[in-house]
Amino acid sequence: MIRPTHARIDREALRANIRLLRARLERNVRMMAIVKADCYGHGVEHCVPVMLDESIDIFGVATVEEGARLRDFGVRERIVVLPPPLRGQFDRYVEHDLDALVSDAAAASALAAVAESQGRTLRVHIHIDTGMTRNGVAPEDAVELTRSVAAMRGLDVIGVASHFATSDEVDGEFARVQRERFDGALAALADAGFRFPEIHLSNSGGVLNVSGAQYTMVRPGLALYGYHPTPELQAASGLRPVLSLVSAVGGTRAIDAGVPVSYGRLWRAPDPTTIATLPVGYADGLMRALSGRLDVLIAGRRYAAVGRISMDETMIDVGPGPAVAPGDPVVIIGTSGDQSITAWDLALAAGTIPYEICTNLSSRVPRRIAGADDPSTHSRSQ
């Protein structure tokens, strides 16, 4: 028998999320699907085939290695590396035909030289910093950079981009400021004679929370996988979480009142009870910060985790009596009966965001297609 802890990937939920987001787009606005960090922890091999089937033809990643993995997987569509090119990796952009976001003339020149030496032309996007203060050229320097990059043989400037810093917030004031800065830079570029087929600013929060910011393309990530970046708006969003995290009861033992549980002996049973042990811990990505703050679902009932979450196991107080037995299915993220627990629930309990909850799931947790008879054998052709 295999270890019962695994993540279930609901491909129909992913398909529904893609369609829901597309329905929000203005006419002729394209969607770049962000698939970095192994599709936010959901599994490239499970998610990308659905995206391809839904006619997504451009993908966003964070590293050239992620781009190379998509190529190895058989993706022939365009792939954009969103952070700036790193020295020592320019040749890999050429090798794997990856788009680059550039905000530095020296890096762009080096990238151009590698492409030209191999008789290739790489697509690049000018990255403008409108307030994220992470990557990008200042808006007032965008024209000068674009002139420089456009003159480089080996590069084809096809796009201009920026990134929202606060589009997940209900208060959209700074998102409006960023949009205005971006519009100002676009106007200056237009006055200088530049036109771009691809103009993109909006992430998931931009699509869902910010009006007037779709331009010619959007870059949703988290929303594809079923989560609104603003917790207050999750319930009304219509998005369906794609990932469920499940396990099973490994064993149970009755304990008396006052008996401590787990490392540090911080939790003691207030009354006689039964402790169920689950084969899942922080090495699987169930954050130790959730100790004393985590609920799980067993047969539609909610039970509290007690004591510290350990590397490989978590203990649950299931109360006195034989209601829970070894082998019983346990839902950590997902639905059981009329009860549900989401990545937002875990994130708020741990003081983080659902991005971290999902991407934190380790390689020790198999990703399996929900409802599949043989979840271990899936390829793009399916």
C-alpha cells in the first residue's frame, strides 16, 4: 500500500477557472498563463495539458529551467521568463526559444550578442517599474532603453510590461497610480514612434480587482488554480480550488486527561480523549506555523490538530469513543460532506497567503488527477 498523503488535482476546476477568467476579458485580450513554481505547486504535467486544450498559447515562468522543463514536456507554444535574464544563462534563452523581459541595456546587449552569434532573433519585452520596486526601468527612462534595445541585432522588441504591487488589496488607490504611470510611459513610447503588439500589466488581482488595466494581454496565476488574491472576495469569485490535500488516519490511541502531545509537551488533553496520528508533516509542506491552528475533516466532521506539527506526522484530537479509526480518509484542504477547508483558511491561520500554502507542498506529496483510475500515468497526450 502506498502512503496515503497526496494532493488531488481537479482538472475540470482548472478548466472552469480558465473560462471564468476569459469571460472577464475584453475582446481580443490574450491570456498568458503563469505556470511558474510547478504551476503553483499543482504539477505542470497535470495542469499544462488542460491549458493547451483551452487554447492558451503563451506561458509565463520564473526561471529558464522552468522554461526548459516545459520544452522537454513538449510545449511548443511561447514561453516568457518574467524576471530579468541572469548572466551565464543567455545561451539558454536561445536554446529553448524563451522570451525575455529586459530593463537593463547591458544585459540586453549580452543577450543580443548570443542570439546573433547563433543566427537567431529573440523576442523581448521592455519591463517598466511603476511601483513594485523589484525589476524594471524607471518610466522616464523607458524610451531611451527601448531605443537602445530596438537597435540591437538579435532582439525583437514585441512587448512592454509592468507588474502590480497591490492589486490584491480592496483599496485600489496605488493600483490606479501604477496604471497611470504605465499609461504615461506608453504614451511617451508612442510619441517616440514605438508600437507594441503585447502590452501587459495585470496579474490575477489586476484581472479581478482593477478596471482599465487589461491592455492586450493579462497574466493570471493564482486565479487559474482557484483562488482570488483578496480573501474577502474569494467566496463570491466563482473560482474553484484545483488542489485538495488528503491523507488517512495512521493510528489512534486513547489518552487520559493531562497527557501531553508532541514536541515540547505544549498541549495537554483537558479531558480523556483519542489522538489520531496522520502521516503528514512539515516535510510535506504542512507548515509548522499551523500547529494549534489547523483543523482537518474526517467524514464531514471538523477536528483540531493538537501539539506541534512534526516533520512527518500530525496529531488530531478526535474525542472519546470509536468515531475515528485507522485508515479513515482525512481532508486537509478540500471538502468532506458539507464542510470545506481552503488554502486561504490555512494561509490566514498561518499568517501567510495561499501562494505559499500551495507552493510549499513538497515533492514527497504525489500530485494525482482527481477521479483517475490510475493517477500515476498521465502525459500531455491525455
